Amino acid sequence: MSHTAGPKRITPVRLFWLALLAALLYWALRNAPLGEIWESLQLLQAWQLLALLALNAVIFVLITARWWLIVHADARRVPFLPLVAYRLAAFGMSYFTPGPQVGGEPLQILYLKNAYGLTAARATAAVVMDKLLEFLANFLFLALGLFAVAQSGMLGGFAPPAWVAAPLALLLLWPLLHISLLYQRRHPLSALIRPIYKTLANRRQFPAIETFLRLVIVSEHLAALFTRRRFGAMLAATGVSLLSWALMVLEYQWMLTFLAADLSLSQTLAALTVVRLSFLAPLPAGLGALEASQVFAATAFGLPAALGISLSLLMRGRDILIGGLGLLIAAIKK
């Protein structure tokens, strides 16, 4: 399969994507406090910034490695390094999309299809498996983080009632449960949507929705096959995902140290947990929610609110740099 091609034609679809990506990047830069970010960064020494950038690069490589291990298990021809650029593009879309850091997954599927000839079902299955393992690590961290929030005294002794804690615990266990069911040849998502798919297939009124639901069903079955046939690759991808989270905690601890904040491990985990929860707000890049979360965490632990603002601005600068780079790559790769 040849990958050589001439210059890409400027099609209406390509123009639409270029305009959308340019608008997202403009919106982020227009609303982001770039001047304050720069002032915050000036408080740090050059070696500290370089150390944070290097550590974040390692984290991103590990996140890409999780996806590559899944793809490479069934498609050996797919190289690693190009996937780093594709993952950056997907991050850019997800970061600036309202909600819990999703939105770039269709780009990952398109890249696998267009660049390496994977079928839509196999590309989708790889992305589904990648997201399940990402959610598994994320939810495991959230479970530990919420425990740290309770233990650290951040909430002033408040404990959620059982009717709140029990459903939350079940939600945090969902990725592990889903993967376990797939390994046992059970397909929970397919079971939920199959009645809808059959109804649409009989009526033949909404062919696009019918095609999408069929793709989801086939992809979940392929993901289930992956859990059984490529169990070693799945374990390796899970290990890489957990390692990336451990380095995220280390990165956050470095930020606190560089800004002269002395917190215990449980306090660090609690503060980082409210960071992750802030991105669940229905705002692109969690704009405003991130800053509020860090001011709350800083003041809860007896630190000045200014430190929380500096910390959030440091994270905002990092994410806009990576997300903006991702949007530019997405525009080029389209």
C-alpha cells in the first residue's frame, strides 16, 4: 500500500475542518489569560520549565504507547511515531470540546483508516479499547483521589451520604466491569443498543443511524476478541496507562514544589482530583472551573489563593501549548 501522494485538494469538507479548527484555536487564545500565564511562568526558573515540559512529553508518549500497543497487536505495520502526532491532534480536539475531555476520538479513527487502511470497525474497536483503558486508569485515580479528599480534610469533615457514595463507587468500577464482561464474551453496550438497531433496520428510515449502531456493535465484538486473543498486549497497555498517571501525579507535585507549596501526598492527590473533576464541567478546556478548583484547593489547605491561581495558570499554559499544537497538526493532517 503506497502512502505517497500529491498535494491535497482543497475540498469543502477540508475547508470546513480548517475553519472549525482555526475557530477553536482562536477562541481558546482569545479567552485565555495569556498575559497572566506569562507572568506566572516568569516566576519559575528555566530549568524548572524544561523539566516540566520534558516530563509532560514522557507522559504524552506513554499515553500514545497505550493506543499503539492496542493497534499494533493486530496491525503490525502501524508505526509508533506518527501516532504521537495523531494523538496530539485528538487531544487538541478533546481539550477544546465542552465536557469530560472527549471529542478527538473520531480523528483517531479517521487517521487509522486513511493512513493505514484499517477498516472502520477495527479502527473504532482500537479506539474503544484505548478509551476503556484510559477510563480504567482515570477512574482508579479518581477513587484514590476522592478517598484522599476525605482523608485530607479538604471538605472540613463532610462525608457524602451512602446514597451518593454507592452509585459513585459503581460508576468508578464501570470500566473494569466492562472489560471483564468483554473478556467473558458478553457485550453490554451491544445488548443495550441492539433492540434500537433492529427496529431501525426493519423500518429502514434512518440509514445513517442504523450504520452507526451497527459499527458500534461490531466494534465492541472486536474489542472483546482483543481482550481474549491479545491479553498480554492489554496488560501492557494497562500498565503503561497506570504509569502515565503516576507521572501525572509526579508532575503536579513538581509544580507545587516549584511554586513553594508544601503539601502531603494525600493533600496533593486531593488537589489533583479537583483538577480532574473541573474538566467535567460543560466548558471548553474547563475554562474557569480549573482556576476555581485550584483556588479552592489552595485555600482549603491554608495556602494563599494566589498560589492556586499561579498553579492553574501554569497548567493552563501547558495545556494550551499542547492543545494548540494538536489543533495545528489536525488542520495539517486533514
